[in-house]
Amino acid sequence: MAPMSHIETGSRTSSSTSAARTSSGASGTDPWTVAPEAVDSPAAAALWRTYYTEVSDRYYLLHEKRRTAPEELEREIAAETGDDLRAPGGVLLVARYAGEPAGTAGVRLMDDMKGARTAELKRVFLREDMRGKGGAALLLAASEDAARALGAEQIVLDTRLDLVEARALYARHGYEESEPLTERMYAECWYVKQLAPAAG
């Protein structure tokens, strides 16, 4: 199976410089950082495995009352190389909390949609133990910065109906449900957000 964009809620926002962002943590001493990283770095690979395992297991537990078969899990993790998240047309962002890898978000350019240059948001994820600390909003904002830097005028994504936390988060941050934008087996909801030009 192919997982859809998934992220848990967060509420804290911050100032930014390009695609890199920093925010004070809940204690005021442990900062969040979000910065570009190679898709095959050890941190990115470990987060991708954790992300895929969670959303795949969630799908199978909902529909078949079981977790993902180990051989399928290994096959699908290896099949998604993330090459579309490499420069010049894409970027993978890794969020860290107090220096510890905590989550990811990917942005890649797509073909124009309705005359607007379009980027797609992918692999949006925070580790379960890192949720509720403000990282989700920071990842979304950094992703939008990255999309602007790639020249995009709007950002789109698809997700699953059962990922209700992700859908609520996107709605809170200005993403609007749209007509189907992609043709993927597990895509059930589509969102789009118009990107305001970068300040200054």
C-alpha cells in the first residue's frame, strides 16, 4: 500500500528564514528546527520507516484487523526512494526537537494546475512521542516556504479519510478541500492552499 500524508497536531508558530525555521520549545530552552536534508540520510531513512509503518499499520488495523505483513512493509519502504524530493525540483525537510530527529515533510514541483505553478506536499509526519509540542505548524510553515522557494504559487496534497488528525490540521492552516487532484489508489481527500508571496 502507499501511505498518505499524515501529521499530528501542533500549535506553535515561529519566524523563518527561507526553508529553515526555528522555534522555542515548550520549556523555552529546547528549540525546534526544520531544515533541508538528503532523503537518504540516516535520520531521514529512519523517519520514513517509522512514518510508513504507522500509516500502513493504521490502514490494515482499520480494514483487516491486522498489522502490515513484514515482507510487504520492507518491500514498500524500499520502493519509495524519495528521488522526487531531491533538488532541483524537490526538497525533504527534517524537523528536530532539541537536536533529535522528530519529523519530516517533503515538497516537490508538479505540472501546473489551472495555470498555477504547483507543488505537492508529501511525507508529512511527526513521531508519536513528539506530537503536541508545536512541531506540526512549524513543519507546515517551512514546507510552504520551501514551495515558494521552488517557485510554486499553490501547494496541494492528498490523504486518507481515516487520517482525521491530519485533515483537521490542514483545515486549521488554510488548506481547502478540493476536487480530486491525483489518481492514487489510497487517495480519498485532496487539499489545496494558495501561497501568498514571500514577505519582503
